[in-house]
Amino acid sequence: MKLVNIHKQYFVLILAVFIFQNGQAQQWSLQQCIDTANSNNKNLQIAQNNIESASIKVKEAKSNLMPKLSANADYKYFTNLPYQLMPLSTFVPTAPEGEFKEAQFGVPHNINANLQLAIPLYNPQIYGGIEASKLATEVAQLKHEKSQEQIYFEIANLYYNAQIIQSQIAFIDSNLVNTNRLLSNLNLLKEQSLATGTDVEKVKLQRSQLTTQKQTLESKLGQVLRALKFTIGIPIDQNFEIEYNFNFKEETNYDVQSSIDSKLIQTQNKLLNIELNTLSKSRYLPTVNFVGSYGTTGFGYDKQPNSFLKFYPIGFAGIQLNYPIFNGTTTLRKMDQKQIEITNNKLQLDLINDQNEMQIANAKAQRLVTYSNIETTQQQIYLAKNIYNNTVLQQKQGLASLTDILLADNALREAQQANISAIIEYLKADLELKKLTGNIK
């Protein structure tokens, strides 16, 4: 593979000065930024908490299989005792059949206290809920991976942008060196009446423009670095520098892995099938519970001379079965909806895979073109640099005018900017390809 090292021939000295001046600041590599974001980025922390929450929900679903024990108590004071109709023959043996007499039963004070136990022996909805909660944990993990992927993508973009801006500043510094040297020569020629004041003013104007461009880029660099620190999750005011030199090489094709979006759709498909299966079972299978209760019932009477308060034990154990017979076709309609959702889910998976395949092809083509542009623009920088140096020599010999020098300088700057643009497009295409193929991490 052919290595491409930007600025190698032109800006080694300037970059050395940069590094010397900032030697006290820690320089962060791209990998260090990503590693720190894994621990500090709040979006990733939220996604990690969602995984823990989903794991707890699995335990919650499983807890429905555990016995349920509850304590119940109530007290009732009847201001009017309930009535019941009794056959009249109970009181009058000769009374005809079909005649009744009202009678009040019970005592005013009623107290009930008991412990109730319920153990689910079989419930298809509980088992379906457990499987669904496990898949919900898998979904949370995939969303965490997707958040990681997105954070890595953002950090790499910001990191590359910062490096590109630093490279632009290095280009401007190199041009300022040339401009100051030219201005010094013109001042000497002006003293010898070999150059006009207008020539000097033209070069001063160019120097002023370069200085303004540098100030603008330095301000932009500060904004990008602050955004990078925010994404990493470190304090905005922390002393922070990125690596100044960066080498890159033409990458080979990455192995295509299943995208996070595709995995999410597949997991959702499993979840929909579990929900459909649970609905289907709930139509035909009963729920079976073991139930038991033990307690006491108290009766009290507060009138003399027979006032009393007595308690009597009560307890039972048994099996409770609930079998659905007809619920108005509600379950059938829900099953029809799930079938449509499953069909749409499969179509969505095909759509994502087709779209991803198309985007990968576009990213590969874009990366290939931009890499070729980088090599072309580097050759242009080399030629423009030679033309500029030769024009300066010719101007000293009186064979070239100041206009020729300024034109050569502009051509050099245009070649430099074209090189920077090509590098930006290459890095973006390569980063996008990594993301699409599942290799960004």
C-alpha cells in the first residue's frame, strides 16, 4: 500500500514548532478519545443503564413463577343485619309450599383475617413474558452497540476535522513565511527604487488576508475541540490537544458484517413471533394455580346479657383452573395484527439490507476517487511549489513581475486547499464505509 503523508515535504519545521510550543499539553490519539468516551459519555452511560434495567425486567418476569403470599384482614360492623328469605314451613310446619318469611342472620361485628397462598403451576402468558423480556435485554444491548457506533463515528469525524484544520493552519503558516520573505525583498528593492510602493502594498494585503484566515481557522479549531471534548465526556476547560501529524494509507475492503439496524430488526422479529405464539397458546391452554388460605373469622355481639367476641379457624387448599372459551374474537384480531407486523418486519429487513448494500458500493467508489485525488493534488502541490520558487528567482533576476509571483503563490494555495479537500472527502468516505460494514469500532 502506498503511504500518503501530508505536509511531509513542506511543513516539518512548522509542525515541530507547534509541538514544541504545546509540549506541556497532553496529546490524545483517536483511540484514547474513543476509550475515554466509553467511560465518560453520558449517552453511553444511559444505554448501559438501559441494559441493566432490561436485565432486572427479566428477573421481574421470572418472579411471576414464584409463590405469592398475601395477608388480608377486614372488619365490618352491620348497622342492619342482612336479610335472607326462608321457607315459611321452617317456622310453621303446616305452612303451604311457596311461601317465605324474611329473617336476619348474623351478629353486628364481623372480623376476618387470613393468609392466602397462590402458586402458578402453568401459565403460558408468564412463560411468554419471560422470553420477551430476555429479547428486550438483547434489544437494549444492541441499542448500546448502536450508541457506541454513533459516538465513535462522531468522535472520528470531529477528530479528523480538527486535524484537517490544523493542517490548513500549517499551510497558512508556510505561506506567511513565504510572504514575509517576499515582503522583505520588496522593501529592499523599493529602497533601491527597483520596486514601487504599490508592489509592497499588494504583498502586505496578502499577508493581512492570510493572517485573517489563520485567526478564523484557529477560532474554528477551538469550536471543534470543545465539541470533541463534550462528545468524549471530559470538562470543556480541560487542557486538551490532539495529534498534529497524521499518516493514512489506502485501506483494503473491509469484511462486511451484519449491521446493528439489521440485528435489531431480526431481534424484533423474534419478539413478534413470541408474542404471536403466546397469543395462540392463550386461546387453547388453561392457566393452573395452586391456591390455599388459612385464617380466622370472628363474630361479636355487643348487647347484654349475651355480649361476646369469638373466633373460628378457616382454611382450605386446592387447584384453580381457568380455561378460556370465548372472548369475542379479541385474541384472533390481535393475532392478525401480529401477522401483519411480522410481514412488515421482514420487508423492513430486506429494505435495510438492500439500502446498506447500495451505500457500501457508493462509499467504496467515493473512497477510491478521493484517494486518487489526494495523489493528484500532492503532485500539484509539488509542481506549484517549484513554480513559485522559480518565479521568485526569476523576479530577483528581473525576468518575472510581482504579479507573476502572486499568481504562483495563489496557485500554490489553491493546490494546498484542493489537497485538504481531497483528504477530508477520503476520510469521510472511509469512515462511512467502516460504519456501513460494521467495522467502525
